[in-house]
Amino acid sequence: MEQRQTIVVIGAGIVGMSTAIWLQRAGQNVIIVERGEPGHDKGTSYGNGGTIVPSGVVPVTGPGMIAKAPKMLLDPNFPLFLRWGYLPKLLPWLMKYLSNANENDTRRIAKGLEIIVGDAVEQHKALAKGTTAEGWITDSDYCFAYPDRAAFEADAFIWELRRDAGQVPALIEGDAVRDYEPSMGASVNLLAVMKNHAFVRAPGRYVAALAEVFRAEGGEIRRAEVRDVDLTKGRISAVITDQGRIDCDAAVLATGVWSKPLAQKLGVTVPLESERGYHIVFKDPSMTLNATYMMTGGKFVVTPMEAGIRCAGVVEFGGLDAPASRAPLALLRKQVAQYFPTLEYSGTEEWMGHRPAPSDSLPVIGELAGSGVFAGFGHHHIGLTGGAKTGRVIADLITKKGSNIDLAAFDPQRFN
């Protein structure tokens, strides 16, 4: 039997929690290091759209994006924003990002994403099965809302990518849209309905519940900030925090967009940017929803949650330090009113967070330069969806359990 290892997991979002639980189930001694409590309201694992989307194989970049980008940025009704003062710093990453906006690279990226998201619902259920976290997962249809069939057919390339991944929609049109979802406004006249999807009723509480499962099974979570790692002959021997040193045999780096500096110290440069995302929760809503929705015109997700209806989306580039902008939130409110004109509510919660966006839209999964530090970050728009699978894959890599999954698309060294 392989000797029991001490493994430090840096980050207690969905990727870190999944990795820690699967390592613990494999008999390892696991310590999580996190700056705040798991599921805290500043983290991306708290503020996401809450959907678990096996059909989420389509990257943001795609054929024709380069030509469309200037118009998108200048259109006040398009959900893409840029803090112009940040552009000089953003530009090197942006050039790499846009270089993938072609058919061949889009197909390649979609194939990679399929590996991580294709069985996402099963992976989350396996992670949470028999625990208090299980009750937060709800089976649901996931519907792409369009104004009409012409708009749906204009996305033919996108739907080809989904069909190649085994994701085929059922179409609902005309008055039948209101039969399916009575609260949907008249501007939506076609739903492309994906079966066998799911959502989490409170992402932050789901992650917190997984943390309690981890603790109950003997795991340790330390509130600290990681400063550095110690290497002995090129291999990790300790994680250095502001609360002291933690000796270990291996470590996992799962801190989203904040993973970049430590990866760089270990000799791996990842072109990674914050894609600032927003959500608004409409509390005590006057309507219920029968599914979760991607509003294709507004590029935002609508999810019925414990706290209310959460509308999450918008893309803004502006770095890690600037406060939330008002314009993205104002546009999101305007679009929600358009699509759900009868919605009434008692109040709202607004949130802004940081999606970790690699320049090729594929997560970084694997060992960093033979150091014994394993990466699990950079999931862009599929963080919650792909987090459970990613954690299981990393645990298998560390315990040398073996896998038939080809991880070449996620190789941390692919940018070097």
C-alpha cells in the first residue's frame, strides 16, 4: 500500500473542496488553506450562476469575434465592458485570447471542455452523495432562450459543437414557450431545452456544506494566506503561510485567478486574466421558474435559488483591484425587466467577482514543472460545472490511481 501523504490544498472553492474530499477518501492526510471561510461571499464559487451545464462546451471566443469586438465594446446594450485605463495591461493577454477566435481553435477548445463538463451532473452527485451537501443539487432543464427561430439558426455553428458533444436540444416555439414558462416575456419565442442538467440552490452554502463534510471526515481547514512554497531538490517540501509553515508531500493550487503568481514562481507562466462577472439576486420574487435559462440576447443566466432569482453574467475587463462598475449592473437590470416584465421583488443583492480566464479558455490541470504542486484553476465560465470533475482528476493524479482521460489539453506547461 502506498504511504499516506500529507497534501496541502490551497483554496477552498469548488475545485479545492472536491480535490480535498477525493484525496481524503483515498486515505490521504489533507489540509486546506483558505483566506476566508469556504463559500464566503467574495469568492467565485459563491457568486456564479449556480448551473451545472454538461452542454457548456462552447468558449466565448469563436469565428468572427475579432471583427465584432469593437462594435460589442461600443454598444451600450451589449454585455461586454472594458475599463479603458486597464487596456495597456490587458493587451498582451487579449492578443493571445483573440488568436483563438477561429473555427479550428474553437473546435479544439470545445473538445477539451467536453472532457471536464460532459458528465458534470454525475460528478457533483458522486461528490455529494450521502452528505448534507447533496440536498443543494437540483435536477433541471437548462434552456437557451431566443427571440425566434432565425436567431437560433444563426447560432448553427455553436449548436454543431454541442451536438458533437452529444448535447441535442428539444425546441419549444411560439405560444408553447409561455406554456412551458408562464413568466417568460413576449420577446422570447424559442427555447432550446437541454435535459439532464442541474443547478445548485445556493453555491456558497453548497461549498460550505462540502467543507463541513471534509471536516467531519477528519480534514483540517486553516485560515491563512499562502506566501510561498519551499522546494527541496525541485520538489515541494512545505507551504509557507502568514500563519507559519506547513510541511507536506504535495500541494494543490486552486485559487482561481490568484493562482498565477505562485505558478510563475514554480516556472510556469499562464496567460491568465480576471473576467469580471456580475450577478443580481431578486429577493422574494413574484414568480417561480420551471428551469434555468441562458438568455442568449443578454448573455446571462437565470437561476431560481434559495435567496431568490439570481441573474448572473456580463463580461468586464478591468483587473483585480478596481471596484464594481455601475454600468454592467444597470444593463443587467434592464435586460431582466425586458425578459421577465411581470417580475416583482422585495429587494436585491448585487455582486461582482473574478472568473479566471486563460487565454485559450481551457483550465489548467496537472503538475507544475515536476514540483509536486498540482494546478486546478482557470475554468473561465465552467468553474462550478467542471469543479467536481477537476478535483477528482487531480486526486487521481496525486495518488497515482491512473485514468484513461487525456489531459494534454489542460497541461500547465502548454503556454511555455
